[in-house]
Amino acid sequence: MKIECSKSAFVNGVNIVSKAVPSKTTMSILQCILIKAKDDVITLTANDMELGIETKIEGKILEEGSVAIDAKFFSEAVRKLPDDVITIDVDEKFNAKITCQKSKLDFSCKDGEEFTALPKINKTDNVLISDFSLKEIIRQTIFCVGDSSSNAIMNSELFHINDDKFEVVALDGHRIAYRKIELKNKYSEKKVIVPGKTLGEIERILSGDQNKDVLIYFEKNHILFELEGTIIVSRLVEGNYFDYEKMLTKDYETKIVANKKEIFSSIDRSTLMLREGEKKPIIFEVRDGSINFTIKTMFGEMNEDINVDKSGKDIDIAFNPQFFLDTLKVLEDDEITIYMMSPKNPCIIRNEDDSYVYLILPVNFVR
């Protein structure tokens, strides 16, 4: 195999596929990036058996073939070479040579035929969504994905498509994120559980362009995302997702309408009192016309009021401040509505059409 490519094309391609290179594995071939040059197309592929990514790059094919190159070495090599055309030349014994200007790297690689191919996906059952919408719906839910080592479902998100509605749900045991958008077309019902790792990587790859579309293909055990020049294939998580709908109640005793930026700024300032690793709640004292925020730590104390529109009962309730900040960061509305039942029940942030709903559990506090 012999190919020529610009450094920028290689760097961009390697950055995309390297997200699917496993950090630890007993199969050394999986720690490689597959380079395939065939039919005037150069593709880079990585696969950790749970997540696989393939992307096309622009270049010149002087001799067709395929090789597997150690991902860590290849990533560092293309990044450190001069900003010029890079040539990769591999002989029949898989001795490889990378040249760029006056730089030359000689090394051994592996036969591309040894590389574990991505699963074959039947591209018949698909859903069309804009690049922008998919990136946003992941961004606005991914922060609620859990990091449990024993619960794969909690580490994942629910995708539920029915008719022209697309719902995405994530939860970690302390909070729930729910988003709903309207699709361009109507589809038969699909309900799958997608690993959070997969979605986190997809969000980084997506450009957020409203004029670009993504095709999502579904099979029994896999899901495939097809972007412009890139495909991402992931295993789905088996099992039934949590019955989250029962938790997203519309009952409330206290309703607060407030400026999102003001609440965010107050809670954000409260975290100045926290030292690294310290866990102290922020207390909301909700009264007619205002919320008083207080936090006391070993370092100091913050006390601050903001004006709000409040209806219903007064309430004193406490939360992990970071959980509130994570939620407020992803909301686009200038004004938000918060619903509360009691100091022991979750608070819920939702808009009028329920296109987003966020639940946050309170914490116990002592004055």
C-alpha cells in the first residue's frame, strides 16, 4: 500500500477514529488504526468491539492495500510531523515508511486483514435527524448518564422514537434528564438503550450544523450513526429501561418562575465556598417574591437573595449545587419554571410543552 495525504487530513481522521481505540485490551490488533486504500477511497477505522468508528479522508492512492498501525504511535507521528503532505509506503512484509519533507519514520505494522471488521448493518430501517438536533439532544441529557461499574442501563440513554416524536432519557439515580423533539418524518416505534460512551463520542464528532443530516440505522443488537464521511457503530444495551415516567409527576405544592441566569449565577457563586472534594448542600428558602440561597462550609458562608414569581407554599429545600448548575447550563430559556412538593421530594424543571423535563433529588440538611 502507498498513499499520500495532507497532515491536516490525517490528524482530523485520526482524532475521529481514535475515540474507538480501547485503552486496555488483550487483543493487540484492536490497539491499531486500520488504514484501507481501495477504489479511490482512503478510510481509517478503529474498533473496540463495543464501539466502532470509520471515517473517510482525502488523499492520493498510489498503491491499494490495507494495514493496521499502532494507534498511539500513529497519532503521535502525524501530529508531530511537519505541516505538509505525508506519504505512507508499506511493503509486502508490512514494513512501513512514513515520510514528510525531510522526516522519515521506519516501523513495522500488521496486515489489515487481521483487523476486526465493523459489524454489518442492514441499512433499511433508519431515522433522519439534523446534525444540530442530535448534538443538542445529546448535550442536554448526557450529563445525567451514570458511571456505575455494575449497571450498564444506568450508564446509557433511552432512545424512544414513535411517529414524529424523538424522546431521549438519561438518569443516574440522583437526577433525570428528558428531552423531546419533533422529527421531519414519521416512523414506526423504536425503543433502544444506547451506551453513554457512544453518545458522548458522537456529540464530540458532530458539527452542530443545521443544514447537515444524520441517518440512524437500527438492528437488534446494534445502532449505526451515519454522518458526512463518518459512520459510528455501537452495541445496544440489553434489558428494560427504568420506569422514569412515574417519577416525572406534574403534582406540586410550590411553583417558581425565575430568571435562569440569576439563579445560575447565585448557585455558581455558592461553589466558591467549597474546597476540593467537599460536599455541602445549597439551601433554597423560598418565600413570596424571593429565594434566599445559603451555603455554609469550613471555608466560609454565602447568603444571597434573588427575586422570583412564586405561587403555592413556602418551602426550605437543599440540593447538591453542581446538579442544579449542570441542568441550568443546558437550558436555552431565559426564564425557567421550577416545581416542588416538599423538602423530601424531587424538584422538577419543565417547560410548557414538556419538550424538556429535569428532575433533581434534594438532600438532607441541618441548619
